[in-house]
Amino acid sequence: MTKIFITRLIPSSGLNLIKEHFQPDVWSHDLPPTRVQLLESVRGVDGLLCLLTEKVDAELMDAAGSQLKVISSMSVGVDHIDVSAATERRIPVGNTPGVLTDATADQAFALMLSAARRIPEAERYVRAGKWITWSPSLLLGADLAGATLGIVGFGRIGQAIAKRAQGFELRVVYYSPNAKPVFGAQPVDLNTLLKESDFVSINVPLKDETRHLVNENFLSKMKPTAILINTARGGVLDQNALYNALKSKQISYAALDVTDPEPLPMNSPLLELENCIIVPHLGSASKKTRDQMSVLAAQNLIAGLNGDILPNCVNSDVY
Ligand code: GLV
């Protein structure tokens, strides 16, 4: 019998598709399996459906065994998977691109507006009973209209942010070697982007080349009034450097959907800052998007188990 391990309860749209063909073993606890539990649970499986919370490395693939035919992640990012190790073992790796583009671009915009208009600070102010009167100078923020948005990484999500930015009358520049200009956005080099942008949105995948791309040097080139938005991966940003830049007001504000590590430890100094918004990795967190992601993940898993080419494969050199 084909053995499948699914590392968490995924939406029924995807799970039912899998159940039409197979009888998967589903980890149905709220917390992900520990490393030890994961190594134990994958033993002898033909297919693995994981989330971004699981580190899928060579050790895990070997613990599963040489019969492992497919690794399908219910995520677009695959930085939690050692794709080279999978390729060496001729295991196709699937991801879920496209369906979460709009939700993630919406989240970037939600964070941009929240930071610009200081919404979480304002909410804390009301709940603390500090709202005594309307004041001409209370909790003043920044305008979007007429400001410049710099998008670092102009792939699907970066472009969807640029599309939304047109409606908000933002000027958009981007840094992304080889990406074609769309939605009125203008390609520039990174130094120009950092020098000119009032908002900087990070939209690159986490790779060796992008780890700590946002470091002390990067932050020192931003405007003191600038707002940084990260909906990509926490590892793209050096959090100590960000803390120093926010604390010293070298930049004005940051809004993070992602951190390193996740969850962010409660003793992180970033949590002491008024000018930093942090939410728990919710870029794709809409009902419809998560349903669609589960369907794509299920389709990749089923294709891999049947020996077919995965509809969304990140290492198609295995074929
Ligand atoms: C979310 O961050 C994803 O990669 O799908």
C-alpha cells in the first residue's frame, strides 16, 4: 500500500482529493511534529506533504528511505527544503505558486497602510484609555499618494504589489535583475531604490544570496522617514541590524509578516519597539487561498506518487 505522511491537518479541499486515491497518515495535532517525531513518521513513506514549518533535509529524506517518490510543500517558498539533496536523490519537489500572490500582496499593503498610519499604536492607545480628545498632532503618520515605493524582488508578488500601488498613486521603482517593467514600475539599481523610497517592500525568496540582504549597510542607505515591509522570509533580514536602525530612528518604521526564527521569541528586543509591527506569518492566510494551496499541494503529491510530472515542480531537472 502507498504510504503518505501529511505533517498537519490541511484544508479538506486538498485532503479529500488525496483521500480519493490514498489513505494518508495525517499529523492532526495543533503543533507540528518535533524533529524526532518527524524522522519517525516519514519512515517508509512514498510521499510526503509538508508545510514550511518542517525542515526537509538529506537526513529526513534518508530516514524516509529510497522509495520516497515526492515531496510536496503547501507553500510557495521552499527554503525549508534542501532542494539539491532532493534532486540528487531524484525526488521531485512541489510548491504552490500563483494562488497566494494576491493574498500576499494584500498583506504587504495591509502592513504598509498599518505602518504608515500607525494603526496598531493607535489601537493600543484607545484600549489603554488614552483617547481624551481629537488633536491636530495626534499619532500623525505618512501619506501613500505621491510617495515612492521600492520593491526589492519583482516576481509575481512584487508585481501584484505594484499593481495595487497604482491605485494608491504611489510611484513605484523596483530592483530585480531581469524583471520586465509592468504596472508603471521603473527598474533601478538597489542604491537608487534605497535612496529614493519612502516605503521599501521585500519580496525576494530566501536563498544563500539573499540571506541578510537587509543588513546594516542596506538600512543605512534608507531615508530616515522610510518604512520597511517584509512579507518574504525572516532570514532575508538581519534582525539585530533592524532593531538598531529602528531604535536609533535611522529608519522610521518596520512591518514584518515574517521573522527569524518563527515564532519570534517573546524576549526579542523587536517586541519592545513602538515603531515595529509584527504579525505571525499570515501572507497567504485567507480561507480561499489556503484552500487553493491545499489543492495544488495535493495535485503535486498525487502526480508524484503516480510517476507523473508535478504540475508545480521546483526541481524539474529531476525529469
Ligand atoms: C508562505 O510564506 C509560503 O511560502 O507559501
